[in-house]
Amino acid sequence: MRHAVGSHATVDQAIGVLTASHQLAPAVGSEVLREVSQHTNTKLQTVAETVIA
């Protein structure tokens, strides 16, 4: 449960970074993360951590 909450917070933070830096709507930022995750066959959590870093 803690891992799920932590990974959700990381994804939310990455969406915030994308929305602030690229002036996107939160839904678009979320979609960008999901698309990158799917196209690179990388876990969403990993993509989010990369965005934050």
C-alpha cells in the first residue's frame, strides 16, 4: 500500500513538472507520461522518476 501511494505521488509530481514547464493541462501531462511509458516499454513510475530528475 505504501509503495502504491509513493508511486502515485511520484507520478503526480511528474505531471506537475510537465504542466509547469510546458504549460500543459494536467490531463495532457498524464497522457504524455503514459504514452512515453508505453512506447518505451518502461514502467510509468520509472518515466515519472526520470521527469522529476
